[in-house]
Amino acid sequence: MGKLFTHGALSWKFMDMPAECPHCRYAYEPEPGFYYGAMYISSGFSTGILLSIGFLLNYFANDPPLWVYVLTVAAAVLVVTPLLFRYSRAVMLYGFGGAHFDPRYLSS
């Protein structure tokens, strides 16, 4: 399996994916609407971020006001949005799409 995304995570085009793998011609969208399930995976990642930040703020900042929790979690999720998008799609493709990682194509 080759690269899943055409641009880097810090690019404005972080969502662009090729239609198929350049090495094995595996279709990156096995069926229409396949990546709707990735929203649930991304939601799980976001929930993990929310719980982690909530615990850290409660423990290290002595339970600040509610607005601190909301702003901190919102800022953290906005900052990592490209990673959430990419990882949720990769988990969806590898977990439910039948794709397999091949380290031979890692350097190309």
C-alpha cells in the first residue's frame, strides 16, 4: 500500500487522497460513502482528547471554570484536526476496508 494522502498534514490540502494506490492499484474508496464510518472513529479520538484534557485540567489546574475546559478542548481539537481526519480514515481503511500495510513501499 502506497501513500494514502497526496499532501502533507500541515498543508491546506491535507484531505486530498488519490483514487487508488500507485503501487498495487487498490481503490482507496472501496464503495461510495465508505468513509462515513470514519466520523465515528474521529469522534472516539475526540472523546479521548476531551477526557484527557479534562482530567489534566482538573488534576493540575485545580478544577478551573467551565469556559477554560471548553476553550482548551476546542483549541486542542482544532489544532489536531488534520491528524484526526487522517488517522480516522487510515483506521477505517485498514480496519474495515481490507487494506494491508506493505513496508516495501514505505520509502517511495
